[in-house]
Amino acid sequence: MKMLRVKHLSWTAASIALVLASSTTFLSCSKESEQIEETAQLEGTKLVLNVSGIDEGRGISAKGASASADVSKQNTAKIVEFPEFDAVLAIDDNVPLKASQRVVKAAKSGSSAGVRAAAVENGVKYRLYLFSQDGTQLISSTLFTSGTQGTLDVKQGTTYKWVALSYNTGEEVADISTTNTKINLPAGKDILYATGVTSIPTGGTTVNVPINIAFKHKFARLGVELNSEGMFANMTGAKVAVAGLKTATIDVATGGLSDLITADQEIPFATFVDIDPAYQDAKIAYAYTADPTRVIGGIKVSVSNLALRIDNNTIRQFSSTPVDFAFNVTPTLGNSQRLLVNLIESPLTIDGVRWARQNLYYQAGHNPYRFHHTYAHSNARNTYFSFGGVEPTKFGTYKDACSLVYPQGVWRQASENDFRKLTGVLGIGGKQVTYGKVGNKGYFEYDATGTTAPYPSNKLRFNFNGGSYNINFLDIQIIPAFSLQNDGTRAEVWTGTAGLDFGGLAGYGAWYYHGDNGLLTGNTDDLTASLLNFATASGNFAQSQMKNIRCVRK
């Protein structure tokens, strides 16, 4: 015990001597000691950053944007006509959402439409600016990357205002200074902004304070959707530009926008994303504007060089002349709106009737009602319908298959009166018809007005595809396999007009167009009332032949 005590006293004496010897040095370094003490206090005290997503601001569908577009139900829908193609325009909030799991705000009571957070992709750069609590003094500015845990050293017992800014890309966000907190924002970018206040508690050597960064769009986001379902083909290319946009300068500390300047934007086709990955006939890309006022003349979406892969697997290339679609939209900062351009084939016009260029056919599944792209003959069973039928395998129920062509409500089945403008009555007052053949199959053509290239022709053609014998299955919906007659020698196309209508409860007969070329009679085009079609009181056709259908614009 005595030995241990001596050793202890000896160490203590040595320590005191060392302290006395270095007193001058210790006093002279007091400032450095304070800094060391402060660093020790900060060690382990951090902000821990979590990017939870983008608050979209309003309930939008997590499904694709191109839900069925029924023109008759869209108050904002507008049909515009151009030489090569027409379009149905619509403005709505139906923007696709790649949702994160976090619900930003609960849905209202009784409503299923909550405000969700869109996911932020990994690798997106954002900068976190740390200010004094009142936002007047910049303390730090640090660049981070989403998907990687971000931390920032802070001081215990201090309250900070923080601001996060991103362009929603891998592009680095600009820095600011203590004397200038403004940034000129780039055009064509999704400016994301988030801010909050956080207080750092005291006590303990390790203090981790989480910050949840829920970004909001600083600009108005305009989802430009090109939809070619009404042209029955996938898109392979297009040149798209958007005019009427503006960018701005942002004060990072306050979030205020100023100094708006024109920022018209060309959107590369490669940046358009398929709304349904299985199909390339509905694509969306985004334009951004800092101006919340309605633009005189509207936001203009310009489309040129449209290219489609049509049903014979070739590319149909439209011209480089831009077609401008104007949307009278009032952008809403922080929210998303869809500018929908539903492209539809241009018609051929004769005496005011605007005809589809080819027959209707039905393809079960995605976008089932289509027009043939070329003038090739077809005896495929999905091109023949019963009178009043909407599917090739079912008897008619007094419905109009043409009205179901996307976008719904643009087309209707050609009526008896429409065909009379071609054939006249009993051969009087009809149009000149030209007979031709492809191989051993004939066709009739009429002169019409309308664009030729890149379509096959501006002649209205009816191929001699023939039709079926009468099928008689009383009140049975499913039609068995049927045999064709007159394939290649006669055109047979239903009108939408019944022969006799017994008060809507039953019908007898149906008008159809027929055309043939005989050695003695020559070219014969006329309408015939098929007396073999009979509808029961249930509305189902008890017997019917199978013929082609041609649509006209409403």
C-alpha cells in the first residue's frame, strides 16, 4: 500500500509541474481551446436528411393518363382539323404518378382521393441551404444526392431555417452567397422546393435530428400527352415544341419568384415516356412555366415529323410542317395539368360527309376499334359485323360500333343518307365511280377532297370484300364460324339504318351498300334493303348477315 501511494504522489507532482511549466503557453492559446471545445460539442450532432417524395398538391390518378377519352363527356374537349391529321384536345389533371408509399395528406372524409407523394428517383441532385432562424444569415450550402443518406453537422441548442432546392435531375444546383440569395433558374426544368424550421436539442454526445424533405413543384407542370390511339398505331418519332412558357429567378431564402422571362421549350422525342409500357401509342413528357397567368392565344404545343408504325409494319411519316395546338389553360404553380393531344386520322370529304379512309375492324384487348391503314383487301373475320353489332362474334343490339372508336364520340356509322350522296337514288344523282382491281379482287373509288400523302390516296375506296350468308340463331348472342360470299367480286357495307323500325321494339330489314362490276351491267353501286335481318322485341337480331362497316365523322 505504501508503495502504491508513493507512485500516486509522484504522478501527481509530475502533473502539477507540467501544468506550471506550460501555463504561459496555455493562456496564450485560450482562443484555440475555445474552438476545440466547440468542435467537441458539435461532434455527433447532425441533421439527417430524408427525401420522401414530391407533394403533387392535389389528388391525381396513380394510373396512366390515357383513360378512355369520351369527347361527349369532356367539357373541355375540342376537335381541331388540319390537312394531315386532326386532334381532340383536352385539359385535365389526369397526370401519371409514380407514387411513393407516403401519403402527404389524408383524404377527406368519405373520399378516396388523397394527395400522394410522387417518388424522387435515386441520383437526383439537391442542395440544402441552412439559414439562421429568421432566414437572414446563410450558414451553409451543401450539395446532396437522393438515394444516398445525407448528414450535416449542426450546433446543439440552435434553431435553423432550411431550404432544399432541386432541378429533379442529376444536374448540380447553383450555390448562393451571404450577399446574394437569388438564382436564375434554368428553363425546361422541374424546379423542386422545400423549406422548414428545425431546432437542435442539447445534451448527449450524439444527437441526430431528422429532416423530412417533401418537395413541391415550384413551377406549374404541364404534362404534354401525345396519343395516337385514334390513328391506330404506335409512335416512333415526332418533333414537339411548347410555346408560352416562362422561367424565373428565385430568392432561395424566401421562395419568391421574380424576373420572368420567355422559356419556350423543344421536347426531345426520346424524353417522352410510354404511359403503358406495353404500348407506344400514348406518351407523355413535361413542360414547366413560372407564369401563373393565362397566355394570350394559349400554351401552344407544336407537332411535326410525326412517324407511326402502321399495321403492315412500315413507317408512315408525316411532314415537317408544324401543326400548332393551342390550349387555353391557366397554369397553377405547384400543381400538374395534362395537355392531351389525341391524334386522329383526317377524313375524306364528299358533299359534306367526312368519311373514314377504310373499314372498321375489331381487335380484342387494347384499343379494340380500329381502321385499316392501307387500301389492301381483307377477308379477316374481325372485319365483318352483324347489323347493329359491335363485335364480330356477336349479334347486333342496335349499337353503333363507330362511336366506340378512340376517342369515343368522334365517329358514327355511315347512314343510308350518307351513302345516297355516293350512289344517288335508283342511279340518279350519284357520283362518278371508278372500278379497279388488285390481283383478282375489285374495288370502287370516288373522287374526294382530303390529304393524299402519307395516306395511300385521297380517293374514297370500297374494297370488294364480300360478306356472309344469312345466319339464323334466334336470340343466341354468339355467332358461329361463317362462310364468305362475293369475296373479291362485290362490296358489301352496312349502313346504320334499319329497313323498318317497329317502335324501337323490333326491326325488319337493314340497308346496306353494295357495289359490283358486271360484264353486262358495268359499274353498279346502290343501296339494298336486306330483308333477311330481323330483330326481336328483346333488341337482339335473330338473324343477320355479316358485312363490313364504314364510319363517318359526327
